[in-house]
Amino acid sequence: MLYAFPQLYEWSLKKLHGPDLKKRFDIISSAIGQNQVLDIACGTGMLAEYLDPKAEYQGIDLNKRFLKYSAQKGLNVSRMDVFDFQQYPEADTYVVCDLLHHIMPNHQKLLKNILAFGKNVIVCEPAVPNKSKLRRFVVRGILDNDFINPPRLDLDWYTETELVQFYKETLDPTEIIKVGEDIIAIKQVAKSAKPEDVHNKSLSDISPVSTNA
């Protein structure tokens, strides 16, 4: 239901996270700086609200309603499958926020391919496992059902300790930060982009979503 109504989705996130929502986006924004960022599974593009004005933002997602809503905000967003790695525009930083628990057991595959770009990677995920079948059904089958990724009710997400270990083994992050129930992993490998830097594929190479769609 939340993923059918972008404004309800944003309201729910703000209520769920409270002041921690701003804290996590501020941390992510600080790590991005004034560089190019690709927001993978961008949702309604909330990250863009917290970025440095000089940062260059683009988001990709498959949710048409979210993309239309984001485009109406004036954001540069495109409809794309997150596993279509060859179509990713090049960026200085790739952000994966609240996505991995939606796509398990393929979350490791996603990160492996993103890391292959050799750029900065920021991952933010909740450390809220759903150990009981009832909680798994309510949270994953109803509240967290995005109508794109079939909910896997047979799989459980990580505890805080497990998620930190997963980050260490998969990302080898520069920094791991806890904000509320979220754990943020930051892997910085690229130098800050200079204005004259030219990439093989710019963020503008992908057609933006029309607000009239």
C-alpha cells in the first residue's frame, strides 16, 4: 500500500524514523559532498533534499508513481532495473538505501556488481530482523511489499551484528555508522571529482522521467 502512494510513503518514513531520518541523510550527503551521485532504487528521491546544492543527483527506480512524483519535484530520475548494471550512468558515488532487504537473496549480487565500478559506495539498511512468521508476513508481506520484488517470507533479514559483519565481508567499508535502527556503511575509494573531469557516460545520457507519464 505504501508503495502505491508516494506522499503516504514519505509521511510514513518520517513518522517511522523521526529525527533519525534527517541524521541518516545528512551522513550520506556529507559523504557524497559536491560530487555526482546515483541513487539506486531512489523511491521518491528524498535523499536529494539533503544534498549539497552543487552535487549532481540522479535516481533510478521501477516504481512509476514514485518516479513521476520525483520528476514533479524537478529531480533527474529514470526508470531502470537496478540489476541492469550495464545501463548505469557513471557517478562518483553510488547510494543503496533501503533496497537490499527487498531483493534478498540477490543483495550480494547487486553489491558485487556495484563495487566493480571502483567508485564510492554508500549502503544504508535497517537492522530489524523478522524472526517470527507472523512478523515476517506483516512487515514483509504487507507493509514492505513494493509490488516489484516478490516478498520472500521464507527468508529473514540481518540482526545488527549480522549486518555489520555482512558489510565488513562484502564492502570492506571505510566507516560504519549506526543511526537509530539503520546501519550505514561508507566505502570511499575515489578521489573527489573535479569540475573538469569527464566521464565516459554522463548522468544526462539516460532519459529523465516525464512528469506527464
